[in-house]
Amino acid sequence: MATIRDEALCIRHWDWSETSQTVSLFSRGHGLIRGLAKGAKREKGQFSGGIELLTRGEVVAIVKGGQAMATLTAWDLLELFPAARRTLGAFHVGIYLADLLHHTVTHEDPHPALYDRMVEALRDLARSEQWALLCGQWAVLTETGHRPEVGADVRTGETLSGAERVAFSPRLGGMVRVEHGAMPADAWGVRPETATLLAELDRRTASLERADLGAVARGARLLAAYSRFLLDRELPSVSPLFGEGGLPL
């Protein structure tokens, strides 16, 4: 058995009993931690009155070799991300990002850079829900090795500048030039402003202050559709976020 201390985001939780919880935490240095927090909801316990969804805290856990469920012994609340609870839209963005983490990060597979960028995305909910959604998804794709090619034609490496139209091919994993109006069968049309924004994200030069808000929303939707393609399933959190029809792409 090993005792670990790490900071983490709570991305899922369930009631185990009247006073205990089981939780799924995305920790900075240890990846996903699934654990049982006995007595977590007791006011005078070691868990700040309970572990809430979409909060950041310092966790102490006993990890047993060969067992998926750790025993949590303490949780010190560090951050609440109040914007995630201020509006229903922001809450849905936060839940979707947590859902995406749950399905893309594995046990004992740390991604400290992704952790830091996800904390930033949750803080960004206070500035713009769509910007937080865009940046959070881009971070997941980039840090888990699925970053799409958005700076050039994924097939040829040719610049997208001067193309009649551009499109995104989920099968190829990036942008393609559309010449003479011939849209590839498996591709999604992309507006120039959206393509430009995604390229800026790739170069880390994008900013909310300079971004076209329509392009931000379209870019976030495209990345959600691409994540669905990669996972080969639509996450339960997609419908509340994008509407009953889900993702049209």
C-alpha cells in the first residue's frame, strides 16, 4: 500500500451511504483516482463537509496495488469555481469537460499539463462559457496525443492560405483544402474565421479578447464532434450542452 498526497479535480461522485461517497478524481500527479471516502459528508470529518463535483482540492489517499478503488482519508477544499454554478450553461460546460476527462484519461496515467489547463478552463467559465469549452477540449486533445492538424492540409502539408474553402476530416485528423467546390465525403465544412481561430489555438496565440465569438462557438462544436468520432460514442453530457439533437456534425 502507498499513501499519496496530490491536488485534484472532482469529476464524478456517488453517494455510498448517508455519510460516505465514492468519487472519481483527476489528480495532477497520478491521473485518475477512483476512491471511497468514508464519512466524507460528516461536518467534522476530514473532507471539508463532502467532496463536491467540479471542485479542486488536496486529497490524501491510500492506494492498494492491483485494486482499482483507493481509500481516501482526507480532502482539503482549495477552489470552488463558482462560475460553474452561476448559470445552467456554465454548469453544462463543466460537466461535459469532466465527462471528457473521465473517458480519455486512465488510472495511474498523469497529465500535469492537462490538469493545469483544465483548471484554467474552469476558471475561464467566469469570462466566457464557449471559450472555456473550446480551450478545455483543445487541451484534452493536445495532451492525450490527439491534437488535430489545423495549421495546414493534413494530407499534403500545404498551407490553407488562399484555398477556396477548407474542411475538417475527422478520419484524417485535420484540415483539408477544398478545391473547386469538391467537398470530401467524410469532411465538415469550416468557415475561414473558425479555421483561423483553431490555427491560433495551435500556435498558442489565440485570446478571448481578439476572438470572433461566433468562431469560438463553432470551433467548440467542431472539437466536440471530433472527440465523439475519436471515442466512437456520444457522451451523456453532450445533449444537455448542445441541445436535444446533440451534435449535428
